[in-house]
Amino acid sequence: MNNTWNRFIYKCAAPFYDRLFNSGIFLKARKQIFKDIDVKSGSKILFVGVGTGADLPYLLNNGHEITAIDYSEDMLRMAQETYRDSSITFLRMDAQHLDFEKESFDFVIGSLILSVVPDPQQAFREIIRVLKSNGRFLIFDKFVPANKKVPVRQRLLRPLVKLFGTDIGLDFNLIHAPVSDESIILQDEEVMLNGLYRRITGVKRREKGI
């Protein structure tokens, strides 16, 4: 996968994305992953990979300062149009290179983003970098099931699925490893499709001396 190919894939997908991924089991999953997030009113929230904005209703009306980014102009345009009367700041940006200062946000969300970027480890490092000490993160994405043998069919389909702009063979433990000394995983739960989709929450460690 690469950014140029992903932009093409999501340009094609933008017109019907919500019909596929904001209904049925996906709509149920969205409600589940945001059901008990612990974010104080007025927090600075960064949404990495906002897409068409399908997750934003679960964050509104709490006085949060929300910044939402996406690499796809087409997806971002749809989100901006839907929430044109809100105070959300929309920016086109690469999740692997966030244009924010270190420790800028209280809460960072990455929904279905690590499985589509060329370098998921780099994208997650950036999430931790821009998160404040004691700030929390929420990841919802496709990962190989924790502590389970990966099905042969999933391994065989992985190269083909990548052609459509997403990876079904990522191991979150490997993604988290480079920043494991900076962050703690609080919860890792299966959401749907036999654990392929997972909800992972965590916190950035407080720096020494603070």
C-alpha cells in the first residue's frame, strides 16, 4: 500500500462509503466503541482518519475542541459538508506525519486508520507523540486476533485485500512495541467478526520528573 494508491481507492469509495460502513454491524460497532469513553468536557480531541465523519456524532455536544484529519480530500470534503455548522477543525494531513506539536491533545482517536497507512508503526508513534502525558487514546481497527492462531484463509487473502487499500494481517503488539515504554494498554476487546475488529484503549505515561 502507498498514499497515492490509497487516495485513489478512497476517492472511488467516498460516494458510497457511509452506506457500507455506517450501517448494520458497523453502525453497531461504532456505538460500542464510543459507549464509555472517559473524556472530560472541553478536552482537546484529535481524530486521525476521520473519513466521512461517521464517528463524529459520538463526540459532539460535550464542549470538546475537536480537530479531525484525513489524507483523502474526497472523504474530508464530505465530512466538512456534513458538519459545516460545527466548530470542528478539518485538516488534510498524513497520519504518519502529524503537523502538531508534541503533547497537543488530551485524547486521540484512530478509527480504521492503522490498517490503511503504509507504515502503521509510524502512525501510532505520531499518535503517542502528540498526546499529552496522561492523555488517552482509542484505536478501532483490524488486527490479527490476540492470542489466537491466524486462520489460513485470512493469511491467504491478506495480499489481495491490500490491493483494496487495507491490511487484515496487522499485529497490534508489534505496532505498539516501539512506544511501549511511553504508553500503557488499558483495554483490548473484540468488537466483531471473531475478533478481527478490536477496540484498544490506552494512556500515555507521565514523563519522569513531572
